[in-house]
Amino acid sequence: MRVLPPDKMADLMRDIDAMPNSDPNKVVLKRFIGSKSIQVTLDSVGRICLPDDMAKAAGLTKEAVLVGLLDRFEIWSPERFEKVTASDEIMAQEAFKMME
């Protein structure tokens, strides 16, 4: 589950809106993001409360892993994060080579 601050969400929506109407990905992205996104607010101590259906879809039960992505963060179940970390390790080696 990816968490975007309001300004980044607005940037994302502007980028999608800028896509040509002839691009079939435009409507797919709008539908997918529009139907799967929810705006949450922080409580008085800065916490967010995920809706039950989102937590269930993300496999979250008692524990969660917050992962920073420089300009946003993701929320993972520990089990799913462990799996993605293994594949990220492999892909990161190639990605870092491209930066050289």
C-alpha cells in the first residue's frame, strides 16, 4: 500500500490528466487509482487509521512495516515485505549499475 502526501497525489492526477485521451492507460489509471484510493486524516497525535478493507487487502493484521521511498512511504505486512525485499535486492544491483 502506497501512501502519498496530498501534493504528490495532486501531481499524480495532473500527470494522468495530461496523458492523451487516446491512450487507453489513462482511463484505466483513473479508474484503478480512483476506486482504490482514500484520503485519510491524521488524528491529534499524528496517526492515520486505515479502513478495514484496505488493511485486509494489504494483508495487515497485528503488525505493519513502514518503508520510506524518499518522497512517500509504503505500508506492508511483514511477510509480504520480506518477499518483495528479496526481489528488490536482485533488481537493485542492476539499477545501481545504471546509475554509474
